[in-house]
Amino acid sequence: MKACYPGSFDPITLGHVDVIERAAKLFDEVIVIISHNPRKKCTFSIEERVDMIHRSIASLSCADRIRVMVNDGLTVKFASDHGIDAIVRGIRAVSDYEYELTQATANMMLDGRIETVFLIARPEYSFLSSSAVKEIAYNDGEFRSLVPEAIYDDVRKRMIEIRNEL
Ligand code: ADP
């Protein structure tokens, strides 16, 4: 069975990596999809995010069953075009659940063959989001334990650049 894990990954965090690893235990192949939404302003370019995800998953034992792709359309359409059986999403809190329920129901209406599978965030990552990482990094706080080691410098450098631009 094949799953996809769509998101912004701006940037990828250890919470995302944990979901990827757990999804790889349930599915033969996991495609991490960077959902490209031109209306959403992101801190890292698509190319930077693809590269950061590749470097973050390189050392995982399941790395050979994970692929990274970019999609600028509907996730269900992408899934059906690529023979994907399920969409994996993470849930950290009730607020995530409300949003995810709407999305999953809409996707079910669009294509009932594609299931949505929710993975509950590990307690230590339940507060962790890409925006929290950026906020902490921007304010020079300690965020080494929140992102993969491989991308720590990328995030730190970008946040210094943004701070210096203002
Ligand atoms: P999006 O803009 O689609 O929400 P994100 O990159 O923020 O993209 O998140 C992608 C998916 O990963 C979402 O389902 C989100 O709930 C989940 N997620 C984000 N952070 C965590 C975390 N710390 N633990 C578990 N799931 C998470």
C-alpha cells in the first residue's frame, strides 16, 4: 500500500519526521508531498524545502521507501494519478482535528477511494509546528531539539537574514 503525506514543511520539523517514520511502518511506500500554494507566503522556496526534506530523511532506516514530490493541485487528484491509497495527516490538538475533519470529508466527497489516515502527534512534539520553530529561531531561542540536525543551520541562517532585512 502506498501513502502520501502532504504539507507545507516550511521547514520540516522533528514532528514531521516522526509522522513520516510511523507512516513508513504502516505503508510500503510514503510520498512526502510539498503542497505548493502560491497564495501562501512561505519562508523557504519549494527547492529549498525539497532539499531539506531529502537531507532530513537520508539517515532513516526506511529512507529507501520515502519519496519527495511537489504538487500544486488537489491532493486527491495527485493521489489518484499516482496510484496512492491513503493520505496521512498528523493531529496535535483539537484545533487540528476540526480543520483536518473538514479537509478529509471534502476529500472523501471528491474521491471516496482515497482514505485519510490520522496519526496522533507524539506528546513531546504535540506543541511543535514550523511556525513555532521560526518564531523561536527568529528570536534567537534554542531550537536544536525541534528540527533535524541536517537543516538546523539552514533555518538559523534564514532567520538571521530575515532579521537583518528589517
Ligand atoms: P499544512 O500547511 O498542510 O498544515 P504542515 O507542514 O504545517 O502543513 O503540516 C503537515 C501535516 O503535518 C499536518 O497534518 C499537520 O497537522 C502535521 N504536523 C505538523 N506538525 C506536527 C507534529 N509536531 N506532530 C505531528 N503532526 C504534525
